[in-house]
Amino acid sequence: MRPGTAPPSAVGKPIPSTVRLRQEGELRVGDLGWLPFTAEEYYSTQPPAFVWKATIRMAPGITVIGTDSYLGGRGALDMRVLGLVPVAQDSGHDMDQGDLLRFLNETMWFPSAALIPQITWEPVDDVSARATMTYGGVTGTATFFFDIDGRPTNMPPTDTTVSTGRWCRGRRRSTTTDSSTA
């Protein structure tokens, strides 16, 4: 990668104003281990923001419904049993930092968002680059890896860990092998 350039797969593509993703998988929840979840996530690129709405199956008939949001540069977590009884709520600088890095990480799913002015790029070598995002008075940096066609394939864990009691957001890591990534 050349100095100061964005990921090759993003160059020349329009930046989406909004993105909606549907997710299903497993989420690690403290001592409870890996639990099945479904979620929808809504993104805005200007301003950078997301709202993740999830339903986590704790046991038959018992779900936790909640959100992780990044709005106006501020992160917030709100998880409730059956959508009513609070079990995890968090906000503050650590959440702001963690959700900024989450936004940055998840641009792998819509790489042209990596071209927003809040994100700058610095090449590391031929297959990786360091992205720095600054928004809302918070800055986060992560290293992305790219395949031969310039598509993002991996963003290894960062040193940021955000923990809310039993709910551990943990270290952020994403990989992708989907060649249809926009």
C-alpha cells in the first residue's frame, strides 16, 4: 500500500450513507460461555454511528434483549432480561473508545466507509495498513490486513477491553472471506 492511501477495495466506490446488517451467531457472555444471538445493526457514515439491537438466548424461554449504540461519538450498552429487567448498562470513556473501534472494525463489511474523513490510513507493509479514527474527542487505531485484491480480511484484536460485570465485550477481532464485500 502506498503512504496515505485507503484500502484499494474502497477507492472509487461511493460511501454509503446508511447500512443495515443482520447477524446471527454466538456471543461470549462472561461465565455463561457462548450463547446464541440474532441481531440487526444500523450504521451511518456521516456522522459515524451505529445501533446494534440483539436478542440473546440465555436459556429456553429466557432472552436478553439489548442495544450497543455509538451515537454522537458516545458508546452505550443496555441489556435487559426479556427487554425489561436491566442486567448490564454502561457508558463513558471506555465505551466511547470501544465503540469507536467497533465502528472502525466493522467497516470491513462495507469498506468504502473507510474513506470517511474521520479515518486516516498509514501503510504498514504490502498487505496491511494502520487506520486511525478520530471522532467525538476520542481516537482509536487498528491494523487491517488485505488480500491480494485489496479487500480487508482481518483486523486482529486491539489492546482495548471493555468489561461490564458479567458482560464482556472483549477484544475486537473480525475476519472476512466473503468476496462479495462491498
